[in-house]
Amino acid sequence: MRTTVRNSYTPKTGDYCNMIVVDNDKQVQYIFDCDGVYTTYTSKNQEGAPKSYVDARDAEVLAAAKAYTDAYNPSDMATITYVQEQDANTLQAAKDYADSMDVVTLGQAQDLISSATSSVTNNLEGQINDLSNSLSTVARTGQYSDLLGLPDIPVITMTTVDPGEGAPLAANHFIAVYVDQESE
């Protein structure tokens, strides 16, 4: 029997089966039999079921054991030799089945996985190296100085001298204009 604690519990027939319910608030134990019928036991100092409950259950067990013994027929029982033969046949059938299967051991499976992983890794490394080698130098280094075919960037010259109104200026020549803040 198992014991559970339910404080402030109001028992009902069928709530539990083969259980002892302890209500510490009320200092009561409710003992439920296999049919869910309960007996109230009020002694908190003693654990377990009352003697009348135990005696009744002992009587039931003894009656069941006697009924089984009276009905026992040795010819209905299997011999040890028969059981051992059946066990041996079952084990042999299981072994034959396992031997017929295309199975691998855990170690073999791990070796296969390791080999496949290594093959995939090596293949990927080769593809990555091939891709890297096909890239230009600037793509691998990220340095502007490794760029081929650099464009010519004209030098811009600045002057503060006004060449005069209508005077042509070179494409890369600009005039810096300063505004005198004090004259405004």
C-alpha cells in the first residue's frame, strides 16, 4: 500500500484503491481497500492499518493461496527441460535472425561515419582551395594596391588667382573663392 497526505480531506468511496490517505489536519487516516471502500483510523501515533484490516487481508491472501494449492496439477506444469529447450530454440532463432541481417557493429558504424565525414571534409577543402585560387589577388587580400587596371585619377589644382573673366580653365583646374566675412 502507498501512503499519500491530503489535509482537510473528505473521503468518498472509490477515491483511491489500496491506499492510505493521511489527513494531518484532522489527525485521521483513511484506509482504502482494493474496491475503493475506506475505513477510518484515528490513531495518529500508530502507522499503517488497524489490526482488523490486516487480519481481514491476511485471511483473503490465505484463502487465495489455499485455492491455488488445491487446484494445482503437476501435469499442467512444464518441466525444466522443456523450458530450457524452448529458451534455447528462441535464442537460436534470434541469433539466426541477427546473423541473416545486414547489420554492422557500433564500432563499424562509427568508422563508416568517420570515413564519410573525412571524405566530405576533404572534398569541401579541395573545392574551397580551387575557388580561392581562381579569385584575383585583390579578392583574397582586400588590398587596394593589389587591384589591377587602376583608373587614372587626375590631380586637382587649386589656385586663388582669378585668371580673368572668360579665361578658359583646364579640366582639373579650379579656383578657390574666399568670401571676406567682414565685408558682408
